[in-house]
Amino acid sequence: MPGVLSGRVALVTGASRGLGAAVAIVLGRLGAHVVITARTQGGLEDTDDAIRAAGGTATLLPLDLREPEKLDSVAPSIFARFGRLDILVHAAGVLGKLTPVSHALAPDRTEVLAVNTIAAWRLIQGCEAPLRQSDAGRAVFVTDIRASVPLAYWGPYGASKAATENLVLTWAGEVATTQLRVNLFDPGPMRTRLRAAAFPGEDPASVPTPDSAAAALVALCLPAETRHGEIMRHR
Ligand code: NAP
């Protein structure tokens, strides 16, 4: 399907490594111009190199998702520069500390909610107008089974993902009559830094790389995709 996304512009958060980087590379390979964002410039440059090697193009946008004013300017800036925004993938995420709910410290709790939930909310607010102008606007938010299956010590992360799922599914209901398709994607276990922090004793080789999940997620971004308001689980 090379070229299936030619002429389209995509925004991918968490694109410095892990799932977000893998998604950005697939989108670039399919012809989208990909605006890649995260805090780590070196990671964004690595992703840019991989996109170019795949025949695609990217714009690097270093950004801390905890900075609301900068985050709110992202969608308007993309629209001002490219005249369109067709695809949004919010893959950025933080685990926070695995700790009892009663012990979770405010700064850690705040970061998890800021990156996983509030950033998703602000992206919805900023991106809805340009995505609705596209003839095939697509938005995908990355979630986790911990949103619906709570597990001891995973409270901040699980709660942040549960809140995000609720927001995204609510938004999906609000735009159901438009051409915009909005979905959640649970990638399952992947060999990334987040997974290593959650399971430090695990052999990384026993966990798949993000490539297969990335391909499945990008399927939700294609113009022909009709699924809407669903949680896709990749296993
Ligand atoms: P990862 O390798 O740790 O990548 C996380 C990404 O989020 C990085 O690009 C990181 O970039 C970005 N990020 C974190 N804090 C940020 C901030 N304040 N501002 C901007 N960007 C920030 O993790 P991953 O496993 O690929 O996670 C991707 C998504 O999959 C997450 O939503 C996660 O919850 C979900 N997930 C993962 C697994 C798994 O097994 N790995 C399972 C289920 C769901 P910088 O550090 O450069 O800013």
C-alpha cells in the first residue's frame, strides 16, 4: 500500500522511541508527512532518519506534553504550515511509579495524568477542527488493559488510561456523524522502555518489538478505515 497516505499530514506523539516511533515510520512509509513530537531531540532525529530511509518525510517538533500553552499551539501551527491535519496518534505515555494508591506522591500522579490524560484532552480540543476538515480524519489514542482491569500498585497509570478511554469514547460519540473516525488501541506487551520499567526482571527478548502493533495501529489511520468508537486490542 505505498502511497495510500500521500498528501496527508499526521501528528504522532511519543515519536522519539517505542510504539510512537514505530507508528511514525509506518505512516511515513505509506506517504504521510509525519510531524513527530517528544522531548528527546536525539530520539526524534533517529525516527526522522528511519522515516527518510523508508522513503518518507517528517517534521521534528520537540515538546514536553506537560506544557499546556505549547501543546495547545501544536495543531494550529501544523494547520498554518501545511493547511491540513489528517491523522492524530497519541502514543506518548508514562508509567509513573508502581505504588499503592494510598502512597502515590503528588508529583508522580500529576505527571502521569498530564501526559496520559490531560494531553489527550488538549489534543482533542486542538485537533478536532482540522481533523474534521479532512475528508478522512483519523484519531487513535493508545490505551492499556490496566484501564479496564485494575491491578494492585498500577493505580495512577490505570486511572489515567481509564479516564482517557472515557474521554475518547465520549468524543467519538460526539463526532459520530462526521467523517472523522476515532478509536483506542491497546498494543499489548511490547519491548520498550516503559515495559522494562514495569517488569525489570523480564527477559526483553521474550516480548515482541513494537513493529507488529504499529502496523495494526496504522490500519486505523487509513482512509478506508470505518471502525469508530472502538477499543482495538492487539495480541
Ligand atoms: P516508551 O518507549 O517509554 O515511549 C514513551 C514515549 O512517550 C516516548 O517517546 C517519550 O518521549 C514520550 N513521552 C513521555 N513523557 C513525555 C512528555 N512529558 N512529553 C512528551 N513526550 C513524552 O513507551 P511505549 O511502550 O512505546 O509506550 C507507548 C504507549 O503504549 C503508551 O501510551 C503506553 O501506555 C502504551 N502501552 C505500552 C505497553 C508496553 O508493553 N510497552 C503496553 C500497553 C500500552 P520523550 O521521553 O523523548 O519525551
